[in-house]
Amino acid sequence: QNLIAEQDVKTTVDAPPEKGNSGSKIFLSSDYQQFDNAANTILASGSVKIVYEDYTVVGPKAVFKLKPTGGQSKEIDHILLTGRPTITDKERMITADQIVITTAPRKFDARGNVKTQF
């Protein structure tokens, strides 16, 4: 029910489709990742980097909340990033205490001591 991987771990996860598209991929790299099937979560820590369409996020820790889609397939519901992550979206850069990325609809919410650069 648990899978742990360490040292330069790379994972690709399906994002749910939005209106007008067939879904996309979220690319995750970090020093440590733990998949917990029972809790439907992926924990990533240490040099976390996430690439999701035009979002690029870097930070120390991320928790992916998954939603079952039937069978063994799972899609991302949302991603919680903590520890002062930075998200870059085209020409915008935002750093905050927490960033929550939702996938359907695709958007992000920055919380706590937010610093923006446009």
C-alpha cells in the first residue's frame, strides 16, 4: 500500500481533463517521494519541482491529493505546497507560505506572506 523512493525521483501523474481538452500530465521531481495508496496521497520533499502545463513550482515539500478514477488509475485533485514555494506562471512569479493548485478547473491559490512579481 506504500511505495517509497529516494534520490532524484521522477514521477508523471495524470491531471483530469478540463472543458475542451483531453487532460494533461504533471511532472514531479524531488529527493524523496512516498505514495500512500490507502490515503490517496503522494508526499514529495527535498528540492521539489513540479511542471504542470504553464506552471512551474519549486519548493521544499508538496502533498498531492489523488482521486480514484476506477481501476488502478488515479488523477490529481489538488496539490498542497508548503515551506515558501514559488510558482511561475508565464511572466508572473509568486512566493508564499503555502500554494494550493487545483486541477479542475486549473488554478492556484497563494496563502500567507505572499510576494508577487509581474
